Amino acid sequence: METVNILDKYQVYIGGGLIGKIKEIIDVSRFSKLVVITDEKLPQNYLNGFEKIIVASGENNKTIEIVQEIWRKMLDLKCDRKTLIINLGGGVIGDMGGFAASCYMRGVKFLQVPTTLLSAVDASVGGKVGINFEGVKNLIGSFNQPIGVIVDVDTFISLPDREFISGFGEIIKHGIIADEAYFEKVISKKPREFSKEELIQIIKRSCEIKAEIISSDEQESGNRKLLNFGHTVGHAIESNSFSSTNPLLHGEAVSIGMIAEAKISLELGLINSEQFQEIKKGLENSGLPTKYKIAESEKITGLISKDKKSEAGTVNWTLIREIGEAVINQKVDMSLVKTALLEISN
């Protein structure tokens, strides 16, 4: 089992067969009740013997209405301030369950147990919790750290290829913004070709990169914004896709967003065309999308303008100076944004 320290506050535990060892890894004796929040897609034999709150799956259900359902069920279960919430599932469960826990009785403790590769390297680590609102992804939320994160890589084996590959959107992003050697490593094979031990090391390095970035900026006033590369355009097209019959997965949206934002970086002279093509080829060879059909560019630019990183009506962009180095708080003219959207349009 590998571990990563986050903010000197908690550990990420990474290995195989860990779900059945939660009570060995985490001291649960200080809690009055253990309640699992999960969705209907997960096998119900996970965490047998725990009280469960089961909610509808999918990004479309990451809403205040579902959070209200969770609060009602927590009340019915007589959850008190010493209850531990265990969020078992993908990023939607981690985000929404963490948000519900952070508000219930002004906050109860929670543990993140991600069952998707994407949530293991992204949503579960770092303490961002929240929900979507009025068609804008993660508009409502807070910073609230879990007591720990338990990543059982055995849960990823049964993931559909599309969901597994989606996790590499965030993994590759970590290399692009902070570690060129890591970028080269994670694009060196198809995602499913990495062994279990290699996958454990990849997850560990992604969590280390995230920990290094947020160690000096827990609440995103400075360097934590580095993690937003690919997300300004990515969140906009992801939100736009919610109304379609086949919405984008988060890692897919980030992949497309990284192409758009790498294109902006290229147009601003921050990177050269060879670096742009290397990023594009790496994402495509990993099976991630780099194109998105945009019917109305004005709708996408409208969503971009609502981005949480906006200040005084101006979007602060995270761009790249080279593979392995990103820069924050970049101002970008809307004409360049439109050029970038043309780059990703089918």
C-alpha cells in the first residue's frame, strides 16, 4: 500500500483490496455512526453491514434537490455531529456527499472512497466539494477536507473502458502542468496497458503533484489555479453537454478543454507548434477526445463568462508555458477564445 500526505491533514491510501479494510486503515472508534453515501450502480456487496444512503447516479443528479434527499435520509438515520459519512463512488458522489456532510449540522466528518480512476486522482483529493446549479458545473460548494482517502485500484478493473480512460484526462493534465517526465510516462502506453503496480504508482504521483500544488494554497487564491488548466473551456462544454443524450465525462471534457487552452497558449507564443502537437497526440493516443461539436459558440462563451475563476467579469485563464510548466491569471481576448473553439469544433 502506498500513501500520500495531503496538507499534513490526512493521507491518501492507494492499493488493492482496501475497501474491505476501511476499519483497519481508519480509526472509526471515535464516531457514533458510519453511513455510506453511494449510487445505485455500485454493487451492493460493497461495505456490507454499513447503513447506506443510495442516490441516483450521474452528473445530472449533482443538484441541490438530491442533496436535500441526502439530508432527509441522514435525519431519518438519526445522524449526529459524530457521524462519519463514507462517500463510496465516483466524482459525483464525492463532490455531492462531501458537500452534504459539510453542511449537515454545520459539518460532519467524511471519508472519500473513490471507485473510479478519475475521482481517485481528482475530485477525492484536495477538499473541493459542491454541486452544479443552473446549468453551471460546481457553481455551489465549499472547501472542506476529508479525514482520509482510500483508493482501492481493484474497483477500477470492472470500469467500462470509456470511464477508465476518462481518468487519464486529469492524469495527463498533471504531467502537462507540473512534470514533463510524468507526462511522457503516462502517454507511453494505452491506459489499459499499465499494470496494476504501474497504475498504483501513477495514482500516487498524480496525488503528489496535486498535494504539492495545494500545499501553499488550499483555497485557490494563487497556485492552486494551476490545476484549472483545461477546465475553463472544459467545464463549459461539459455543462453544455448535460442536455444531450450522451454527455461528456469530466476527463473527456478536460481533454478537449486542454486542446483549446493549449491552442490559446500557442497563439500567445507561450508554447510552440511542436509542443501543441505533442499534447494533442498524447491525448488522442490515450483514447481521449480532442473534438466537440459546437452548435452555438455563443452558448459556450456565455458559460465561460460564468466561470468561477472570473473576477470583475474577466476570466482568469491557466495556460502553459511548456510541457511541465503552467502559468495562472492570464487574460485572454475573446477573439482568441473563438479561435480555440474553432480548433476543437467537429
